[in-house]
Amino acid sequence: MPVDIDPNGIVGKIDHVVTTRDDRVRQEVGTIVGDKNPVTVSVSENLLEAATALNTIHKIVRHFYLLGKKTNSYFMLVQLQMLMPMIIQEADALVSAVDTFKLAQPLGDGIGAVIASRFMVGREKQTIARDTVLAVNEYKGRKLYVVKAEGPMAYVGQPGVGIRHVIEEMGVKPSAIIMIDAALKLEGEKTGEIAEGVGAAIGGIGVEKYQIEEVAAKHKIPIYAVLVKQSILEAITAMRKEIAEASDKVMTLLNRVIEEKTKEGDNVLIAGIGNTLGVSQ
Amino acid sequence: MIGSKSVVEKKQKYTVFTIEECPVCGQKTKREFQTGDYITKDGAKCTKCGNQTRISLIYAETTKPPK
Ligand SMILES: [Zn+2]
């Protein structure tokens, strides 16, 4: 990670490092897998990521366990013991994710991509950023510019770069940006519940969110968000029925947002965020 | 001691289904997921009107109702 004592311009640097890493991983995985099928390569990339995360958990738990033993620190071991249920839960989610990835089934996180794909089916697609596609559609006199990662590969794409491309390079002036994404629910909240709000709905390390906020603020475009709630386990394993069935409600809500927040003749930018494994367009 | 086993044992079994939807008459057919399925992929011919169906959803459902 880049030096952050002088944080000015750090997002660009983080982006650069992350993009270099992604390119390198894809190239190396491609060489190892020896398969030209982009779905297989992207799935292998994600499997490698899950394995890396599991290995990190293992190393950290082992570190504190051994350190506690070595220093005879009962409290360190007690702390570790108390955290174990949560750690096991997360590790368990990663293990379950492996099966879903292997079968290339849509993930809970793919709900944004599912919604975007409904607007893109049968339309002409163009690539606007790395693994990111755009299609133009119409709804009640509005021109819809729909962005999603390119499926059915296990990609998340670069929606930040894509949205900027549409606004600055293609010269489209949208009167609203609507983002659809999966959101982490709190314990006690229902899976598949829908939340509506404002602001850039996108997770990750913050690069994409920053890029979208930058371009939206510069051109004074309001950002609306539609979120489908789910747990971390549900987000990285095969999409649950409750989440899939929320898609019709999301479509209704989305249409209502478009009708309320924009006028006829306006341009609207719709971005389906999330891993698009098993969801084409 | 706080057991970490309870978390693991609660795991439910899920079966993944594919929904094929006819764009003309709207008929939906549910079948088990097959490798290679993805959303927007062409499905079988519609049993009602003979048009080309399309996979509209793929989701996991519990096989046994949770106790
Ligand atoms: Zn039909």
C-alpha cells in the first residue's frame, strides 16, 4: 500500500497498485490454469482470493495462539477464544463460497448485476472500462445508460472508471445516477429486505466510491441508491431465494425512483454493482 | 467454554434452481441448476407457446424447512 503520511492524491496511487496486482494475478492464474475460457480464469482468480483470505485467518489465529502460549498470557488466549465463533463464521463463509464459485452460480452479491442485466438483454453492449460494459435503453421517455461488470465471469469491473467515461468522455449529462447493490445486513434484519437512500452504494477499499463521488460532485449529479440486504455468508454464496425474489420489488422501486427524480427526455445512469458471476447481460 | 461448534452445525442444505422465463407469454419453468447455466442464457422452448425462453433467475432454496 502507498505511503499515506501525505494523503493528497492517495486514491490514484491505491488504484494504480490494486490494478497492477489484479492484472498480475489474472495473468498468472491464466498461465497456471492454461484455459482460455474467461469464466474459468475469473473463477480461479476468485478461488485464489478465498484461499488467500483463509490462509491469512489461519496465520493470524496461529500467531496469537502461539504468542499467548509463549508469553504465558492467559488473557491473550481468552481473547482469542472469545473471538473464535466470529472467526469460524467468517472462515466458514469463505469455505462455502468456494463451492458456489466452482459451479459458477450467481452470488447474493450479484443482485445489482441481475437488475442491470434486465435492462441490457438484447441491447448492443460496449466495453467502457476494464471488465465493464454499457448498454443504452429507454424507459418512459428517459434514456437509460446501464452499467455493469461483464458477465457471466466472476468480475466486479470498474464502475467508477465506467461512470466517469460515460459522463466525461461520452459527454452524457445524466440528471441522476442510480446505484443498485447488495448491502450487509445487521443481525436481526431480514434477508432480501430493500433499503432506499442517497450516496454512492459501493463497497471495496474505496477507490470506486471515491471516483463516483468525484465525478458526481463535479457535475452536480444526485446519486440514489437501492440496496438489498444480506449477510456476509449470503453475499458470497449462491444467491438465496429471498434475495432473488427481491428483484421484482427492486425493479418496481427503481422505476418509481426514475419517474420521481427525473423528467421525460432526461438521461439516467443506472449502475448494477457487485460480482457478476453467472449473470450475463 | 464457549463452543465454536454450534455455529458450524447449524448449516443448512441448499439446492440451486434455475428459472426459465418465456419473454412472450411470461410462463416460468423451474428446474435444477445445471453446470453452464447463467442468467440471460437461452433456455428450452416454451411449453405453452413454443417461443425461446431465457434464464431469468438462479437461486438457492433450502431443501428441508428449518426447525
Ligand atoms: Zn411462452
